[in-house]
Amino acid sequence: MKNILLLTGILLVNLLNAQTFTLIGLPDTQKYTKEEDGGVKEMFYAQTQWIADNVDAENIVFVSHFGDITDDGSNPGALIQWEYADIAMTTLEESDYSVDGIPYAVLPGNHDKFGGMSNYTTYFGIDRFVGRWYYGDGYQGNENSYCLFSASGMDFILVSIEYNPSNSYQIAWADGILSTYSDRRAIVVSHSILETDGTWSTDGGENVYNMAKDHDNVFLMLCGHNHGEIHRTDTYNGNTIHTVLSDYQDWTNGGDGYLRIMQFDPDNDVINFKTYSPWLDEWSTTSESQFSLPYDMDGGTTTNNPPQIQNQNFSLAENTANGQSVATVVATDPDAGQTLSFSIIAGNTDNAFQINSTSGLITVNNSQALDFETNPSFGLTIKVTDNGDIPLSDQATITIDLADVNESPEISNQTFDIDENSADNTTIG
């Protein structure tokens, strides 16, 4: 698990040493799920298995599917194609990269829409993604969505837009999301944006670009659909957007399992694009398969840092009453303006104490559990969590030593029997 720790169910992202990082693009997989034109489902499986196997070596931080997951959508007989896709993408979810696996997003292409959206919604609807730490929200049954992630000191948003979006609905939704997250570096993905000659596609490309160009945080757009590879660069009001088409289904065997690797190199302000097939273990090295694009990665939004809490010791009289204050736990956060919350996750025998989740104040909750002779010391494990987009946490041991209190001896009424003729010094009881 590279640069990520899972501690008491909380994701701790440590990117302090992360420099170069990678995004993966999965272009049209329809030939693999339908198993036609030489394509087989195992090519799709090989793609996601390679991603899972190389998430550490390549520092893969996100995976984006460009649409046309299947060939027949919700047409009769298409269900098996979705089952193959489900198996492939589940490999990403089962990775130990994080509690939710490797972050990824999908969107429907034109083939996924054939016969309606019922199969897409069943297999890749909002219910599959809601609650995942990177998932922002979906629109129209996850046909459109946005995800949030961070890498190498930069915060990103990836917006996925369905095939052939209209200005009045999907485009307006995406426009609002990009405005809301204007402080994040933005990547926009839609099934069809570019023709193979580099012009805007008529089934969504112009609509997507005309929306995206008004947002100076958008720097990259990705697409599939049209068979081939091409890229273009546009500058509007001083902001540069690179748009890259990747679709290999016309290649041998429906694509031979080729995928797009986008390696971000912050030290050199460049994104290196590569094209690789895990199925063949081969690289495509043509000018449109392997190239580099400039991108300024200086001055990015600083990645959320975890709060810090140290082990602390306190003492308490064993006869302290319920509700009485013990001490306030001290924690800090290197990110200004963050709100911290506190909880006791271990060591609280018989619920002797409680902690105010906001202030960190520990008070007595069960005074009967405070008995020096039985348990002279408590070691409470306290967790502190911040309120970043991806909440981070730290934990420490708070030791509470009980002070022995001189307690009055106790005696109760008692009854004994003795014979009336007992001798002197006879023991009664």
C-alpha cells in the first residue's frame, strides 16, 4: 500500500514523498466485453490487473474509463457484457491501495446507451460509488459524476460527462461543479470530444470545450469514441487546455488491451503520455501514442496534512464524581482553519470516561469504574480527525493515573451466637 496508511478505518494519505504520479485512461472496452473482432474479456481483466499490480510502482492515483464499457448497452443479450465489466472493475475496488481500492470513474458511451440505461445504472450507478472517499456525486444515475483526489501537493477534480451532452442539462451541471471546485485542478472526461483529425466532434466535443474553456482550472480533457489517437492544445483567455483522444478498438483484436498512461512530472512541469498493452506486454511508440505536454505544476493547493496528537499523562482522584473534568486533550493541525474532532477508540474500561468530540475535554462518565485498588491506571487511545476533503487522523495514548484516596473503614451490624456457659477468652466470631 504505497503512501497510504489505513488506521482504525480512516484513510491517511501521505504524499510528502510523492513526486511523479500517474493517471490511467481506459478507452473503449466494448470489443473485450462483447468478445468480438478478436477481443476477449481477458484483455479487460489484464488491464485492471496490471493497474492493481503496478499501483505502487507507477504511483497510480486515479483511473478513468472513457465510455463504451460494453457494445450493446441494455439491448437483449447484453447482460453478460456488463458482468465481464463488473469483474474487471472490481479488481480496482479490491486493491489494498485504500479502504475503497483504487479511485476510478466511469461514464456511458453511445454503445452503453443502446436500449436504455438500465444495465449501466444497475452495474455502475450511484449506489456503487456513494460513500467512497473520492466520489463527489453523480447526476442522472451516475451518467455524469465528479471525483476528488490529491497528489504531489495538488488537489484535483475529475468530471465525467456522458456521451453527447446537451447544453441545458449535463453541460450546465458540469459547469456548476467546476465553478464550485474552482480551487482544484480540473480534468474533464467525455466519451466523444475529438475527431481523429483533431477537430471538435459534433456529438459533444464543441459543447464540452465551450463550457470548459471558461474555467481557468481546467487543463486537460480526455475522450475515446472515434477510432484512433490525436491530441490538440487550445488557449483561451490565457488558460491552456490539452485534449487527448485515445481509442484503440480498430487496432488488432479490438484493441489488444492497450491503455493510456499519463505520467505527471511536477519537477519538470510535464505530462508524459504513453500507450501500453498489459495483454501483450508491449508499448506503442508512434508520435500520438507517446508524447509529452507542458503543464505548470508549481503553486498547487497543498495536500491536506494529518493532525498531530502526542501521548499525554494526567492524574485523577479515584473518588471523582460523574461529570467532573479530567483534562483537555491537546492536538494540532498544520493546516490552518481545520476543525478537529476527538473520540475514544480503546482502553475505556467500563466506559469510565467520555470525551467531548469538539473540545477534546475528558470527563468522568462512570465513577464506579474508578477504583485504585482494582485498576490504578487507564490507557485511553484517543483519535483526532480533521475535516479535510479526505479526512485524515492521528492517534495517541492518554494515560490517566488514579490517585489513591484514604477511605473510611466500613463495618456493618452483625449477629453471633455463643453458649451461655462459655469460658473466658472464647472466640465469638
